[in-house]
Amino acid sequence: MKLSKNMANALGAGTSLTAAKVHYGAEQRVAVSALDGRSQFGLVAPAGMVYIPPSDSDAVVVQTDSGRMCLGIRMSQSLSPMEAGELMIYSQGGASITLKNNGNVIISGKLVINGEEY
């Protein structure tokens, strides 16, 4: 709770954060239900990244003077042991890319490059 208040204060007056349940996502938009009912609005992601959150995910929604945006979803438990500083990108279908602290890149799933399977 303290973290959400600090984030809202940093974003400015008229800003609030809330938790919501994802109903569906498509084309950089998400439909969620929160305390005030069901709404649809845009997603926020790092530059160069696009994602669609899975249904029933717990989302964090920011309300500002200019509208609502979904900041992201609560992380589920990782699919494999990870250390601080490591990064994993994964899909619900089981594919993943893990960047390890030792410099290894671990790719799980079918690898396809320019249409060719490796």
C-alpha cells in the first residue's frame, strides 16, 4: 500500500493506482474489472515491447487526469530458478528466453529464425 501511495504521489495530483482483474487483452488494449466496474483502456510497456496479458491476471491500473492505463500484471512464480539480476521472457505456451548472470542465454521451445526451424 505504501508503495502505491508513493507512486501515485510521484505521478502527481489526480493520480491513483488500483488493482484489477484482466478479462481479456487484444491489440495493445485490455479489459479489466475493478471496484468501479468493467473498463477497457491501453497498456503501458517498455519501449520496443508489446504484450497482451492473459485473462484472469491481476493488473495494476493507474488513473490520471488524462485517463487510465494498465501498468502491467502481477508476476507469477518463475518457471525456473532465477537469481537477482536475471531476466526471463516467457509465454503461456511454454516458450522462454532467460538471460543469466553468467552470460548464458537459455532458449526453451521451438526456435524459428526467418521462418526456418532450428
